[in-house]
Amino acid sequence: MQSKSMLLLDTLLNAISMLSKTPLNYWAEFAVDIPFGAVLIFAGLRSNELGPIAVVLTILLGLFLFSFIEYSFHRWLFHGSAQIMAQGHRAHHENPLGYDSLPFFLPALILLALTGVLVLLMPVKYAFLLTGAITLSYVIYGLWHFTIHHHLFHNVFARNWAANHHIHHYHVDTNFGVTTPLWDIVFGTRYRRAS
């Protein structure tokens, strides 16, 4: 017989799992992440001690780091041995037009923890600016990923970019990068048509 605490935990996890399949959860994530990223960037810029070059370089570093984070999570967690992550991601592969996603609060908690780690490693203003750029990159990724699956592109560049991700849905060991093919090229996971 299960203890009350185990039963409560099981009920909570089931509720979170059910929530993770809803449009409310999908869009609530943006309602949390956009203000969080904006506050971090504002806090990083507020000190007025950073010159424009330092600001631009820090934001570019955030974009670059996010591209690696995106690739890493997608390849090694969503298609890897993290069972709960792989199970949720499998649902996305089975229904790309669905709303299966992480619970809306989880990315913000991960980004908050990342902010804490970066604050220990560098000046606070850089940590805030860097994590803010990573957070807003995640928002852009989320919107782009949704658009890839729900929009038919007419622009050739956008159509080719979207095709890279669509290929991943048919060849799941390739094209893990949604926003950029950079890390697929670096790690040799970019899809190559058989000759």
C-alpha cells in the first residue's frame, strides 16, 4: 500500500503531465519566460557600467550558448536516457501539431538556477545580461518551433530552415538543432541524403 505522500506525489506528477499537453501550458511558458528574460536584461543594463561593445558581445555570447544548450537538451535529454524527458518528446514526434511541452514553470526554474551559477562565476551585471539573452533566445526558439509546425512558408530561406527540422521528425538521429544547424555540423549529426 502506498503512503499518503507517495500517492500525493503521484497525483501531482499526473496533474503536471496532463497540464503539459494543453495550449494553456504552452502559452503560459511565454507569459513567464518573456518577462523573466526582459527583467534579467534590464537588470544587466541598469548598472550603466557596461559599454555598448560589452553589451553586444555578451548578448551574442548568450545567443551562441543557447544554440548549444538547445542542441544538447534535444539530443542528449529528449532523445537520450532521461526517460521522463524522452517520453514527453516522443509525444511531440507522434503529434507535431499538438501542445506537448515541458511544464511551463520548468524552463524558468532551470534558467533561474543557471543565473545563480553564473552570478557565482562572473560579475552580476554580466550574469544577468547573459542569462537574459539565453532566456529570450529560448523564447525565440519556442516561437520558431511552433511556427515551423503550424505555418506553410513561402519564403525559400524560411522553407529550407523549417525543412531541416521536419527532416528530424523522419530521421530522429539527425538535425537536433532547430534554430541553427551549427552543432549538427560540429557533431556530425546533420542529415545527409544517401547518394
